[in-house]
Amino acid sequence: MYYNLIEAGSDEAGRGCLAGPVVAAAVILPKNYRHPVLNDSKKLTAIQRLNLRDEIISKAISWKVAFVDNKEIDELNILRASIKAMHLAIEGLSRKPQFLLIDGNRFFPYKEIRHKTIVKGDQMFLSIAAASVLAKTFRDEYMEKIHDEFPVYEWKNNKGYPTPLHKAAIMKFGVTSYHRRSFNLYDTQMKIIF
């Protein structure tokens, strides 16, 4: 579509979570790059994603991952925080892209760079699929790390998403410093754990 331009794909992970950051990645792949497995990260196994992460990092012309934490999500709202994370990832690329491919249907223009939003873009463009893999794996790794601080919420398994176990733990134990207070955490305000 935009073959003569340096394209960066961008995607985020963690928008629908009750806890933790939203994480975005931006990736510029070589023009002739192909991979038989690379696709929407949600359709891949955890092992496939980790193997692909190493592949993407080694083969990409440039890549960057950016985090926006739960406190900033509460200040900005999740849409603005997700787009801010994408902007930070794009800003961090070592090579300046000339065109941006963005997964989803909402984006705020970044500087003077033209962009196109594509619903399910991670199933159509390898650079977006690569960004989705990086965003998901780096976020999952972070949630597994903070799981040890508050194991009752099972973040190593649910990654902060609103599973029945996670919501039951919020009702029983309250919310942590990692929870998004602006989200409906479970219909009632609960005590805060520090």
C-alpha cells in the first residue's frame, strides 16, 4: 500500500485490564520480511509469542516498547493513555517512520507523520502483528513480576484482566496500588491495600 515509505506498525496491550499498565509497541520491519507464524498475538500461544519476540527484536530495523502506568490511565482515561503509549513507542524508534499503521479505529496524529487506523490490523500487516507481540509479551512479563507482591489476584495467570477469580479477590481483599481506580472494579468502592 505505501511501499516506498518507511512504515512503522503500532499496537497496544492491556486496555481492558483492571490492573497494571497499558503497553504499546512500534516496529519497523524490513520490506521483504515474512514469517509463517506471525499474526495477531492473541491467536498465538505464550511460547510462540516469546519465540517471535526474540525474532522480531533481532530482525526489526527498529522497535520500541512504552508503558503508561495505571495512575496515568486514571488521569487521562484508557483511550488517551493507550494512544500516549503508542506515541512514546513511536518517539523511541531509532529510525524515523514516514507512515504509521495503527491497530484499531482511534488515534491522535503524531507530529507530521501520516497514519492509517486499521481494525484488526494485526491480522493484516506484519508490522502491526509484530508490535502486538512485543506489547503483549513485555506487558505479560511485567504482570508476572508484580504478581509476587500481591499473589491473591493471580496476575501471573490473568495478567490483570477481569476474570472471575480476579474480581472475587478484589471483593475480598480490596484494591492495590496497581489497580485502575477509574475502572468499574466491582460495583462498589473497596478498601485500599498498600
